[in-house]
Amino acid sequence: MSDELRVGTQRLSPRDAVFVYDETDRHLSNIVAVYFADSSAPRHEPLTIAQVADWARASIGHAQLFHRRLRHVPMDLDMPYWEPDHTLSVRDHITLDGSGTWADARTRIAEITSARMDLTRPPWELHVLDRVDGVPGMPGTTTIVVLKFHHSVGDGVATRALEQHLFGTGSAPAVQLDRARPLTTAVRTAGALMSAPVRFGTGLRRARMARDELRALVDAGTVHDPAPLRPATRFNRDIDAALTFHLVPIPMSEVLAAKAAATQRVTINDLMLTTISGALATYLAEHDEVPEGSLAAMVPMSMRGVAEWDSANQLSQMIVDLHTDIGDPIQRLTAIKQSAGRAKQRTADPVVQRTELRVETAPALLLRAAGWARAQRRFDDSATVPFCNTTISNVPPVTDSLVFCGRPVRRAVGSLPILDGDGLRHLITSQGDEIVIAITTNAAMMPDPDHYDELILASFRELAAALHSLENPAPTGA
């Protein structure tokens, strides 16, 4: 690792700037990672704010995002810039709450997730909930650490890489902040403004040519387009209630056993998509709200190693049919596996990628206008929603060697903000001997989240039992 972290001025890429321009109070761009550290040992005294601040000061040298703030160009003539913040006060970014219950902690995590970030200062927060009692699957008391970033600085996969440094044993490098260079920024803005029309026009022409190529691939059956509309459910309405946060742990041994029992090659992600599909279908059926047709999920896909993007965010949005209209769990698994495979193939196709390059040449004013237009849409009276009904995100496994203030981290999950039209979101993580599905919604849409948790477990175990029955079929009678 370098002995010095240098923080300078950097222009946001258009893909990253979208998270700034799209953000409203009803459409947040927060990334929230939640870490559960075992504080049950007698040697772990209650933490103090000074200890938390010392940990933060010793750790923030691992990434530039902790030391820079956003600066908008006047009239959005160019993309915003990250610039070094020479006035950073760590204490302004951290909070410490004392002992409480798991119910208290869930409420607090939900509040943190649904609060808009202040982008006039470095876009990060650290919230510590110390000595929490009753966390499911955790012995004794737990210290919960909530790390919050703005999505414009990176995605969930990047968070996985960063946490290995923050909660690791290596020391952070020294930080060197460059001086602000307003003249250089002004020259860059002028150059970008002059070249923007040509770049945008070229981008539009290339995207149009790629769309023509894509249409031919779709007609030939090589690439499959997702259905443009899906039936709206109670979870696809406007957000008018406070966010709720809850967890469903599933033993990893059971997941791996179910995967091994499958007669076809399936991934853990296939199993989780099928599990959530079954629970969602059952929940809506119990409320006499069975949709006419199948629901679909937005499933982020990492483009690392697939495409060369000059952005901090390296995710694309796959649309996967959940086949909620199929009752048999094995048939549903098979259909979801096929749909997920087609979605991955489509997302990775070079022609499809070229159709989406127009965002990279779009001027800042257009991105801002597009964000404003999206914010005007309302869903309460809609019979359909575009493309998907829910979000199911799956991030890479968490390393088992994370530590916070001497307390070993036993579980790491995420909390996704909900938004108008997407009021039920799932984030799947794995660490050690469990997989955890973190679910965010609100009480107006789901007044009984504990029951939905039970349906998730029941759906998984129904699927697992069906897979094991294929592995060991019952003997037939004479």
C-alpha cells in the first residue's frame, strides 16, 4: 500500500453524476452497510464517542471519499467535481447511541437509511449503536456499526473492498490534500462546454446504430428484451410512510445442501431469487392481490471484467422475470434460472452496452432535466410499472476477519432506501455460516414484516425439500 493517499480535484463521470441529479427526498441515493460486532465478552466496556472518533480518524486514510466534497459547476454547465475538503471534522460525521434493544436498533437503522445526505460536506457518515440486546443469531450484546455513503462515490461491490481496509488490521496511509484549483476547473468546464454538442451528437448516432443492431439480435432470438411493463402491486405505489428494516438469516449449510441436491446446475443467487419469488407470490395471494401475470425484479449486475467504464459505479440493471405465476418451486427455479441467464447474456452483450453509452456523452443539463422528469412520476393510480416490481441485490461474500474497536464482526448486511414505485427491496449478503436477506419496505405497504420473514423461510424450505426429494425420490408402490 502507498505511504500516502493523495486527494485532488476530480470531475464526476456522467454515470456517477446521475446519482446526484436523480436524487430527491423521495428518491435517495444512499448506500448503507450495517456491521454486527460481538461485544459480549467481559473485556468489552461500553464505547465512548472519543474511541469511535479515534477509530474513524485512524481509518479514513483508506479512501478519498472521506476527504472530499461535491462542488457544482455554475448553472450545471459541466458535471460536478469532487474537491478536497480542508475543513473536515470527523466528529461531525459520527454518532454514538448507548444500549438498547434490537427493535430500537432496527428503527434507528431505518431512520439512517431514509435520511438524505448533505453533499456540501464529504458524503459519509458513521453511526455506532453500542451494546444492543436481542439481535437474532448474535450472543449477548452487539455493537452495530452503520456506514453510510452517497451512491455517487461508488457501489456496493466497492463497499465490500473498502470494508476490508476499514475493519482490517493494516494501518491507513497518510493523507495529502491538494489545493483547490478554480482556474483549472474553469478551463476544464469551458472545454467541456465547447465540446459537449459534438460529443453528445456523436453519442446519439452511435446509440442509434447500436439500437438498430440490437433490434436485429432480438428479432433473431439471440438477445431477449425484458417485458416493458409489469402489473403494479401494493409495493409499487408512492412512499408515504416511514421505512422499516428487518433481517432473515438462513443457514449457509442448508443453502449449500439445496444447491448440491439440484439435478441441474444452479447458483445460490438462483435459489434466493426463487425463494423471494415464492414468498412474494404467497404474501400477495394472502391479501387477495394476485397479479395478472408474473412479477419481475431489478437485479444489479457488476460490470467489472465485462466492460471498461470510467466511473466509480460499475453496476448495470438486469431485469429478471420472477415467474410468480408458477406454483411448483422446481418449475419456478428452472424458469428463473433461464430468465436470469438470458438477462446476464443481454446485459453483457457488447451491442446492448453500446446502446447505453449515450449517458456517457450526455451534458450535465440534460442529466439534471432527466432526473427532474423522473421525479415527477407518481404511481398510486398506475395499473402497471415499467420493467420491475422489486429490487433483489446480491453483493459478494464478506470476509470473516473484520474487527471494529477490538470487537469481531460476525455479520454484515445492507439497507436499501425505498422509493416511489419500488417499495419492497431485498439485499442479500453472506458471511461465515449464514446468508442474510435484509428487507426494506414500510408499514403502509407491509404492516406485518415478521410474517413476510416467515414466508421467506417457508419458501426456501419448500424449495429445499423439493430439491432433496429429487435427490432421494420416494419409492413407488407396487
